[in-house]
Amino acid sequence: GPRVVHVVYRFARYVMIEKMRKLSKGSAIPFAEALLWKPKDIYIAKARHRVACNKLLQSLQREAFVIQEYKKKTR
């Protein structure tokens, strides 16, 4: 459901930020810290979050459909 998708999204975001932080350590690339900044307009941030959650949900649904169709064809 929506809660699981939200948890998966937040976990994936956390992992991505940590990996970017580790890869950019010692270089002049500050983009990992930029991801943690609070946006000035909370409405735009919420809209981006909704779009990202919807895209993740769609890709998970597509993947589940493909796996289901693959299982049907193998039977």
C-alpha cells in the first residue's frame, strides 16, 4: 500500500544520499549536502515528493506485472 511505498522511497533516498556522501568525500562536490537542505517553498517540495512516490509506485507495479506475466508464461 501507500505506506510501504513511502517507506521504500524514504529508504532508497537515504541510501542514495549516504552513497553520494561517501563517493563525494574529499572532493569539491557539495551536492550530497544540498540534498539535505530544506526547500524554501514547502508546496513545491511536497509536489516533487508526490511525483517521486507516484513514479516509484508505477515502476513497482510495472515490475510486479512483468513478473506475474512471466510466471504465467512459464506455466
